[in-house]
Amino acid sequence: MKNLNNLSFEQIKNNRFLSATSMISIVLVVFAIVVMFNFALNSIITYPQSFANMKSAGAAIDIRSEEYRKNLLSFIIILSVIVISIMTVTILFITSTFQILLKKSHRDMAILRAMGADKAQIKAIIKNQVNFLTIAGSVLGLVSAFLFYNFGLEFLRKVWGMKINGKHHFYVTISIAIVIILMVIIRKSVLFSANKYSNVMPIEIINGLYGEKNGKEKMRKRRALSFRDLNLSLKLIGNKLSENKRIILSVSLLIVLFLSGNTFVKTVEKNGADYIKQKYKSDVLITIDSSEPLKKRETDKIIDRLKKTENVDIAVMYGIQSISNSDGSRINFQLGDLNGLNKFKFLHNRFEKNETAISDTFAKKHNLKENDKLTLGDKKFTVREIFKSSNFTWSDVIIDAGNEEYTDEDLGHFDAIYAKGNMKQINKTLASLKSKYHYIKWSTQDEELSKLYNGGKERFGMFFITLYGLVIIVTIGWINTMNNILEDRRNNYSTLHTLGYVPRRIAMIILYQLLIYVGTGVISGLILSTILNYKITETLEFAGSLQAVGLYTLVILVAMLPKVLKLAYTYNQDILKE
């Protein structure tokens, strides 16, 4: 066993570069997934503050509202896409890099078999390599995630000037459990793909199956001919379908990951804008800070003062309450100034005290129509009007505020006061009221929409910092893996050297290959992002900036140039011996 361990570490030392990149791939996988899981846990815990408490002139979005449900659903979908993308891309890194590492050890394994080692011993050597790299990479990934979450996020926040709502914790116990699960998955998947390398036969060392040959191609001219170079590039990658699919899929998912932040913000902005447009139906909407207790008598004083303001009309909606009927069912309702709402053209009819307005969804659910009777507690009301629930943020049932028996003194605060008329007088009265009732807030629809569109990245600073940090890390991992794949094809490019291809032409052939990979991946990534955006927002609007995608693609290609030039201007002398 000791000898096998020594041989395993000897193999790692002999292929130190690929061993290091294999371990780095594992570090990236563990780092990315641990960070995303911690972000998800923090987001779920702080979701009510980040989303449900998005302020609309100080009024928190009701967690029972459709807007809250849409934001929550969008957040879960986007988060799931990000986690799946990161896991898929990083697992692709690991399998690709480990396969290259094992391929480099192929001849050594064949020599050991020729010297008398059996399949079990070869498997043990490979298993020891995988165990060491997996454990070392997982531990480093966990430590890196901890440091990034506790120190890196704050650094990125300062660099990008973003705001983080609340404190975000790193859950050590859960993170360790996730790392253990990842170690098992990585180990199993790598060992499964390594089976063919443990079954190597001694005769293979004689056959010289180390590396792949793609055949010789005569070269008539040494000039760089673009069409022929492109054709040759396609031929060189044509017999690597499995590897090609992994590369293109990883680029596609990188683009999806890169654009997912924009998709999420656009979704929240759309849902938020819909909510604001439903809420702001008048010149000014007046609300209160929901954290402040407000008694019915205080509300009455505020309303009375506004009613006395010249050339100003108001309509009041009180807070949502719940009541039990004799059949055991519970109904949410609001007290409201129904005839005031009629003045604002929100409702089309005049109302008596025993009449009510209900939403179309409530009417459909309970099979109600106008002039039907609706029981609330011990009293029956006549359904006077059915309004479209999609147009308002009201409860499903509204009864007139004159029904004082339904007033709860402790829940007497108003949900919203709609005001229209002389804006100068409205602002003057509200400014006077605020000196006494500091929790009063007011604004117009345009002001709230402007706050929504301008404050998106500040509201979700943690999301963007985490996401962009992971995009950078995963992109570095992709570049590292792609460098290894090109290095694995060194014999192909060395063969071109021996056939008389000039370095510039070889560089063009490699660049064509990269452009095919990256171009196909970017296009498919844009298509996937558009589909994702459509599924969430129900619009075909492109989520993101084509310029940003182009710049991101250019950065990837520029980062690959050193490896391209190295392969083009140097070649493996061993190819001459083979």
C-alpha cells in the first residue's frame, strides 16, 4: 500500500501542472456552490426585508399580494438557474481536466501493467490520486468560500459601490455538510470516468496510443489561406464531439450566468412597476411607515385635516383585516371610502352602507355576481360592484368605512389615502401633518417608478456582488480548462509545424477553433437567456446588453491569446520521434 501511495504521489509530481489545475477545478466547484448555498440561505431568511418590504412611499408590499408571490417565484427560478449553471459548468471543468490528467498518465499506467501491476493496483493508484486532489481541493474551496464571504464581499461592495441590506452569515455546519456531499459526488463521477484508464493493457505501450493522431494533410502553399485554415480547424475538432459539446455547453451556461442578474432585476422592476401602477391611482398617494402603531382616532384626525384642505379630494383605504363566518371560513376584507373611490373613478357605482365591492377573482371563486348576498360575520352585504383585481392592490372584499362595528381600534391605521387637486395645498397640508405624525409618507407614481428603476442594484447589492464574483471565478476556471484542452492537443499543432505551417497560420487555426466554440456557445447562451427571460417576464425583451456580452466574449478570447501564441510558436520535439 505504501508503494502504491508513493506511485500515486509520484504521478501527481510528474504531472504537477495538470494536477494543480485539476485541484483548482475542484476548488472552484466547492467555492462556487458553497457561496451560492450560503447566499440562498441568507436570501430566504432576509427575503421579506429585501422584497416584501420594498417601499412604495413607505407602504410595505403585503406578503399575501400577487406582486410578492411573483417576486418570490422569480427569485427562486433565477437562483435555481444560477446554481444549476454553476454546478454544470464547474463539473464540466472537473471531468475535462481529470480526463486530460489521466490521459497524460496513460503511458505510465501501461508501463506499470507491462511490469506486472494488475488492474486492481492501477485502480488503487488512480483512486489515491483522485482522493488526494478531491480532499485538498475541497478543503481549499471551503476555506476560500469562508474568506470570500466574510472579507471578499465587503471588498467587492466597496469597489462596486453597492449597498448590502442586512448582515449575511456564513453557515459553517451546513457548508461543511455540502462540501462532504460534493466530495462524494466528485469522487464517484471522476472514478467512473477513469475506469477505462485502469483497464489499460500492456500492449498499448507498444502500439503507441499516447495522444491522438489526426492524419497528415499535404500542404501546397505556406501562405495563410483563411478558408483552408477554417476547414482544417473544423477537421481537427470534428472527431472530438464529446469534448466539443462540453466546451460549447459551458460557454452557453456562462452567458446565462452572466445575464441572469439582469433578468432578475428586470423581473423585479416589472413586478414592482405593476404594483406601483396598481397602487398609485391618484395625483398623490399617502401612506404610513407600517412599523409605527397608529390608532383609529389618529387616523381620523389626519383624514379630517386633509378633508378640510381647499380644492382637494381624498379617498381612504384602511388596513386589511380578517373575519370568520358561521361556516368556519375566513375572509380578508378592507374598510374603505367607497363613494370617495367612486369620485376618483376607481369604482363606477355609488354605495350604501350595506353594499360591498368584491374582486373578480373572489367572485369567480365563490360563484358570486352583482346583487348577490355576501355574509361577513353576522351581517349580510349586497354585492354592488365587481372590480378587476389586476388593477388594484386592494383586498378581495371592500365594505364601506361607515360600518364602524367592523373597525378594530388597534388596526385602525390607513393603508392608503388617495389625494388629487391643488398640489401646492396638498404638499403644504402634508408637510404640516408630518411635523406631528412623522410616519406619514407621500409621493407620486412617477417618483416611485424613478426610485424603483434607479435603486435596483442597491436593493439587491448582495445578489449582484455574489453573482459577479462567481462569474469572474467561473470564467477563470473556464479559461484554465480551455488552456488544458489546447495543451492536450499540442501534438496536433506540432504535426502542423513539421508539415511546414507557419506559426501565424497555426495561430489562426487555433483562433478559428476558439471562435467556433465561443461563438456557438454565446449564440446558444443568448437563446437560452431569452427563453428564461420569456418564461419569467412573459416578454421577448432581451435581458441585458449586447455590448456587455460582446465585451465579456472579447475578454475571454484575449485571455486565451498567450496560450494560442505559445502553441503556435513552439512545438513538441517528441512528435518527430513518433
